[in-house]
Amino acid sequence: MWKALLLIASLLVAGAVSADETSPPATTPQGQGLSPQPAGLFPVPDSLRTAVAFWKRIYGDVDSKGGLIHDSDRLDIVYEQLDLSFDLEPDKRIERRLEHYRHLLWELAEDSPTGPSCEEQRLLALLGGAPSARELKEAAQRLRFQRGQSDRFEAGLVRSGTWRSFIDQALAAHGLPLELAVLPFVESSYHPLVFSHAGAAGLWQFMPSTGRRFMRVDTVLDERLDPYASTLAAAQLLQFNRRILGSWPLALTAYNHGVSGVSRAIETTGSGDIGVIIQNYRGPLFGFASRNYYPAFLAVLEIARHPERHFYPNPQPRHPAERSRLELAAYLPADQAAERLGIEKAELRRANPALGDPVWRGSKHIPKGYRLNLPEGHDEEKIAGLLQQATLEAGQSQQRPDIQYQPGPGDTLASIALKYQVALDEVRAMNGIKEDKIIRIGQILRLPPPGTSNSPPGSEEGMRRYQIRPDDTLSQIAERFGLRTFELMKTNGIIDENDAIPGQILMVPQPKARPGEQACLVRQGDSPSRIAERYGLRTPELMTANGLDEQDYIREGQILRIPKPKARPGERIYRVRPGDTLSRIALRFGLMPSELIEYTRISGEEPLKPGKILRVPLVAREPDS
């Protein structure tokens, strides 16, 4: 590492960084592109021009309903542009096309005696005309699919207006170039509530460990989801990267790969030139995303400067929002805040996504010093007096303390949560315990105050969480959970369907029973199959009615919709009445008791509860009255 730092220092001394690069840039009109900067700030090496062109195509021309099958090293080689608009199973289509090209490349490597087909000739031309068998096999291993981003970029251009004024001011205050304001297009499509599969979150996609260096990230307050706090944190991180590494191409690459990782790349290649590093460095963690981070930044920078070349009509950014000035002078329970401000708790929660589940459950207070955001339509000046009165009358001088618990023999997280009437998910989150991790006797666990919750996150409002997947649309999600699209949008404060993007967490209301349906409260020990059997349903019917799939699990206290059972061919549905026995029901429908027992798989000794649904096979005669 010290060798890399000496090399960086020598580059600085040699004049690799000009004084102009550190001077604060002039501000620009909101949403009207970027002011010109010295050419040396963000150079485009010749070796990266094809990569930049590739990412301009991804962000400017190909939307998320399609993508490109390409060579992961040579981005000038694009085998096919896929349109997935009408595919019900797009992932399978993508894999089939990838396998198609793998097969063709391997066939070419084997040198078929019949000669190459027309399509194989096209592949040979893409690979230079006469690639060797080894080169063909290596190309087969480098096949990759990249989904388009143009529609998400366009929606991000509109969203960006909300925070661009603040971001420009923050960058200027830290002496950073305004061009860095396009980084959220790469990270999150300018969406403040996105989570990645790796755990990064927010507008600037901070990982928890990195985020904690510059802001608060815990179960009470996750400032990664605060666009203002995370912007200040991003400015500090970028400033740090630039000071250590000496150039913006390296500093930006470090935003994705880390300062230590980029320093290793410099030491290994003996160069601080980003083009040389991307072309020659093959560190174990320096993968496709890290190699392409700087080219992708250059591509979005160019598109943001000239959006009219890619989008028609030219997207108009939203009006800028002001950062809240409602800073709490004391710790305040969320229930009290909502009640005294005259704002529905669900509305207040949507306006303050950085506040964690413990705050809304009541096991923690809104922290002292927190800037409370108001839902749209509320006057901040009018609310300020109410908030001051609320903190005087209901404010607390300290946060609600946790308690400590030492597990004993037979203890499980579920039994501990039930004993203290707290949320199991919150216990896991507070102690960093994954679902499959076993607790140890003698281990010290942190628990929220007893009795604050006995239900999963958001269940006090009848909600569950859902993370949007790449091919989801709001209408599809709503249909899956038995909702109407406008209900889902209203619950999450979504005005435009384009504001919902992959990685975003939605709060989904529990589906309400419709006419002819029942509602079922999940009890301890219940499973979908047991509940389905109880109500005379097949398990897939119950799962579909409640928007569940095989990866989902149900929780005690959850409300499930029970659809009206549908008779299959050759049977009828019968609801057990008071006093019924299997023998009486069999007689009523002209069956032998043994026939009904065999069909329903119910023991003749088992008592029948009124309301239980039975499926009864049809016979020729009508039932007795």
C-alpha cells in the first residue's frame, strides 16, 4: 500500500493535478445542464471511448424493457439487442439467448466441416474476421446481458430537480465540481429510497459500513435514506477520495471500488492513468461494475448535458424542494408527533423514510436534533409552532433505553420476542442476526423496551414490505397483492408510475376480504398448507389470493384473505353446520360414510367445526333436505 501512496504522491508532484481542478465551480441554472470545466477534470482516454459509447446507448437509447447481449471486456461487440416488452418470463428469454450465442461460439471453435452459417459469419465479423479457437471459447465465457436504463434515466432527470439545487450548493461548498451531481443517475436513477441486493441504500447508494463514517446508520435513523444528509456525506467521501488519489477518474472509481482497492490497482499496474488501470488491472474484486464505473459516469455526464439529443420532449425537472427547518429540540414519540401536528401517522412515516421501524412501533422516540419532514400540502411555518408545543409537553430528555437479555437453554429468538412482546424482526436487526443464524447460550442480546410490539414491521398499519424487482410494474405488483394500482400508489405517496424503480421498498397494505371472502388471522404454528386445508382450498389458491410465492413466509398476527372455494369438476362445496357429522353429511348427499372419509381424508373420529369447508363428490341423486 505504501508504494501506491508514494506513486500517487509522485504523480501529484509531477503536476498530474492542476490548481484549476480544486477551485469551486460556478453554479448553473437548475436542470439546464452543467457549466464547462477544465478538460483535465474528467478526461476520456482513447481506450475508454468504446465503453463510453456503450453506456451512452444504455442510458440514452435502450429502455429497461430490453437490453444488449454483449462481450463483457470488449463493449464494442454487441451480439443482439433484446426487446422483452411482451415476455412473461424475461429472465428465461435472456438465458436462452445467452446460451444460443455460447453454443454458436463453441461450434465455431470446433470448426464445423459444413462451414459457418450466416449468423456464425456475423459473429466472426464482430470478433475481427478470423479469431482463433481459443479466442472464440474465451468470447463464449465473456457473454453478458446489460439491461437498458433510458426510461429510468429520463424519469431520474425529472426527479433530480427536487434536490439538484441543494446538491449543487453542497458540492460547491466542498470545492467540488458540479459534474459530480450526475453521480446519482449511475447509482440510483436519482431515487432516494432504492436498496441494492448488496445492501447499499439511498440516492447515493452508501453501504452501511461506509455510511457510518459520515452519518448515522442504525435501526432508529438511517440517514442514507435522507437525500440531504446523504448528499453531504457523499460530498465528504468524494472530497476524501480525491485528496488521497489525486484525480477525479481515480476518485470516482474509488466511490465504487474503495480507496484501498484503487491504490492496489495503481501499485499493480504502476500507473495512475485510469485507462491503463481499466485495461490492464485484473484484481479479484475489480469486476465489470468497477471497470465500467468511470465510463458510465462519463456517459451520463454527456447525456445530462444534452438530454434533448436522447429524449423528446425534453424532460423538465421538478421544482426544487427546501430542506426541512423543523429540528426537534427533544426526543419525541412518533404517536405524539402525529397527533399533535394533526398529521396521519402513515403520512408522516412516508415523509420521513430515514426513521426506522422502532420509531413507528413506539420502541424508540424520534431522535433529538432530527429534521422532521412534512407531507406535501402542510405549511412548515404553521407546523413549527405546533411542533415546539409538542416537544415542550411530550418531549423526552433521553431516548428510550434498550434492555439486555442473556439466552438460556431452550431459548430461541422467536420465544424471546414473544416473552417480551417485541417484534422478532426488530430483535434481529438490533443484533445483526440473520434468519438462519443460531443464538448461543450466554450471548448478550439487545432488546427494545418490553411490550412495544408483537408484530412484524409496518403491521401496525396492516402493511408488509416488498422490494421492486427489475421486471415489475406497479400494476403487476398491485394485481399480485389483490390491490388496485391507485391504492398501492396512494399508500406509498407515488404520483407518477415512473417513480417506482427496481430496488425500491414499497409498503403494501394487507388485502381486504372482498364480497364472498373471509379474513383469517394467522395463529402460532400455522402454515399456508394448514390454512388452505382448514378452508377447503388448495395451497396455490391461498398463495395467489394473498400475493405470496414460495419465497414468502407468513407471520403470526398476519391477516390473510380466504377466497371463496371453487368446486372442481365432479364435486360440490359444503360448509359444515352445527351438529353435523361425517355420517350425516354422507347420508345427505347419498354417499357411504367411508366414501366421504376417503375423499376428504378426514378421520371419522375427528370432530367437525361449524364453518369448515368440505369438498363432497357428486352422486346422481339430490341431497336430502
